[in-house]
Amino acid sequence: MAPSGPGRKAARTSPETGPGRRLVTPSGPDQARAPLALVLVQIDRIVIVGGGLAGSRAAAELRAREYAGEITMLGAEPHPPYDRPPLSKKLMMGELDSTSLDTDAAALRLDLRLDEAATGLAGRAVRSERGDYRFDRLIVATGAAPVRLPGPGRQHVLRTLDDALDIRARLRQGTRLAIVGAGWIGAELATAAVTRGCDVTVLEAAATPAAAALGEAAGATMVPWYAAAGVDLRLGQPVESVQGGGLALPGGGWLEADLIVTAVGVRPCTGWLDGSGVDLGNGIVVDSRLQASVPGVYAAGDCAAFWSGRYGRRLRVEHWDTALHSPTVAAANALGAEQDYDPVPYFWSEQFGRMVQYVGHHEREDRLVWRGDPADEHWAACWVAGPAAPEPAAAQTAGAGRLVAVLTVGRPRDMLQGRRLMQAGRTVDTARLADPDVPMRDAAMT
């Protein structure tokens, strides 16, 4: 049974039940036939599957809410929880060797089981190759895994600490590096590699960098950055396969490379839940309170496809901000709270000497409004809800609309003010929005 939308009823709590107990009101399609009674549920065992930032945040929130029962965390990697964003930034540049979060398992009274991946879910127990872990509540924070290309050649991906350290060790002067994918990871890796003296080629099947995230109009503004940095960017260039010594391209083409890194996206790590009864669809399908279709199961971070009332659709966001904040909501609700998770998504990228920030969520049909000249050092692009005007030039200043997304390059104040406008659901005057000399907050209509 799939969870309902933002109107789903959650369990009610009472102060006298304590942090380890929950008063549950029957809900779902059988609610009308259920007796009108409250059922007291004792929560003694919580299992967290996923040993990264999201899992660590969930454990910390449970203890902050005075949950006194057992917490077991299964982490597929051999390392304690660590931060991923620096892997393609400061660690790849050689400024860091560790991004550990310094999770104090003893202080959290956390049974942390590293190098132990979940392999299945059977009733109220998580299975691994080392045993079964029974739970009263389950929080899934397994994240996502990189997509790989076909072919027998060696290809690297950049997702884990071990991935990053291995790639960094290979970034030597004169190394011919081929990066497949001009998204955020591809751009950040290219930035570090040219700094370390590599000969870098980036191949992108789309017409522009970051086309999937931003669309071609905004992505096109980034093309000159690659050339200025000395990176050979090849757009509209698919790859057939990875072979020994290089990449096989369509039509018999070939690109020699000493090092190949695939950066074409990720998929949620949910295969271990196949056949479990948990509804899956581009991640773990959860409601606005991050509860899955199986009662007592919650999901957070990259693997959670949550219902957003703000955007009227299901979202799965693969960025640090989601891993930071969604686990606190999942943990609170696992203990009986009734919190909705409906953020204005945010991510950032450091590439080619620029700070790029994006906040919000836009669709192809939303209207793009430029704020400043993208050829300049500092500028922004904004999206307002609704289709573009027939004439692109007219779309710049035609009327008003609800702000849904902002991309900034070197304009952090625009990002902050834009996020506040989106959180408040404000309508903006697009003519004022397009004027970079007008503070973004002053584009809001009264």
C-alpha cells in the first residue's frame, strides 16, 4: 500500500507515554472499519540502515529527544560516518585527508556495525550476512550508488572516501583523465585535476553542462568556464563503453585515457528492499512525514522519495542539505511526532573558482528570468512558476509569478533572500527580479 499524500494522518502522542512509547491511531484505507481506540506501542529497538551523515543525524536526534532504547546502525562501508561534499572539493585538492564527522558512538549508546550491509527485510527484522536485527522502528538512510557504464575497462566513480583517496592518488602531472559527465561531480573533479596538472577531457551526452539539473539555458552559461580552465569539454558526446586504455565512442570513435571516472548520476540504494512490501519508486516512497508504506518504517536522505506539498509532487533530492535535515524529521516521527518534511531544496558546488548555489526546484515549463549578465563574474538565474511567454525577451519582465528556484554565481545574498521568499510562497515582480541592483527581497509583491 502506497502512502497517501500530505493529508495522511499520523500517530498521536501523549506526554505521559514517555519518549519510548507511542499512541497509535489506526489510519489508512481500513480506518473507517477500525475501532476508535488508541493502541499503546512500546518502542525499545530502533534500527538505522545507513552509516553516513543521514544515519548519524538520525541517531543523534533520537537521543536528543530522550529516547532511551536500543539503537543499532548498519553501515555498508568500513569507515565511521563522514561528510561527502569535501570528497570532490577540499579532499580532492589535497587540503584534507579525512572528512570524519567524529560520531561518538559511545556517547550516543549506539551499536555501530561497520562494513555490514543490509541484505533484506523480513517482517520486523533487518537481515545482513551476519545476522538479523529486530526493530520496533526502522529508519532507512542507505543513500545512493553511482551509475556505471558498460564495458570491461577500469572505471572509477567518486562516491566514497576510498573512491576519493584512490582517484586523488592518480591525479599526477600529465595524467590523461577522461571524465564522463559534466554535472556537479564532473565539474568539481575537473577543477581539482587541472590544478594538479592533469590533461582533462570531459564528455557530456547532453548539449550543455548540468542540463539535467538546470536545463540547457542555464547550463550553457558554464561552457566557457571549462575552456578558461584548460579543460577539453565535448558536448553532445555519448560514450558506448569503457575499454582498456580508453573510451569507445559511437561510430568507431576512441578517446585514450590513463584514468577514467564515470560521473553520470546515482541511483538510490534500495535493492535490498525488493519483495519486502515497502513501496519503491525512484527511491523509497514516503509521505510528507517520511513514513514508508510499511508501518514503522521511515526513510531519509538520498534514498527517500518524499511527498512535497510545496511543489505538489514527489521529490528525491541527492544533496547534503537533505541528508542533514530530513533524518531529524524521520527520527522525531519515529518517536511519535507529527512533523512534515517539505523543504526548499538547496545545494552548492565549487567549480573553476566559482561558488555556485541552487535553491528551490523548477520544472521545464517554469519561466527563466536572468538577474544580471551570465558573462559577468556575479549573476543569478531565477525561475518563476508557469510557462514562458511566446517571446523569450518578453519572458524576462512579463508580469509576476511565484518564485520557485534560484541559481546564483557569486551572489550568496540572492540565494539567502530567494530561499526566504520561496519558504514564504511569495509572488515576485519579475521586472524587479531581473534587476540585479534591486535586492531580491524587494522584488516580492505585497
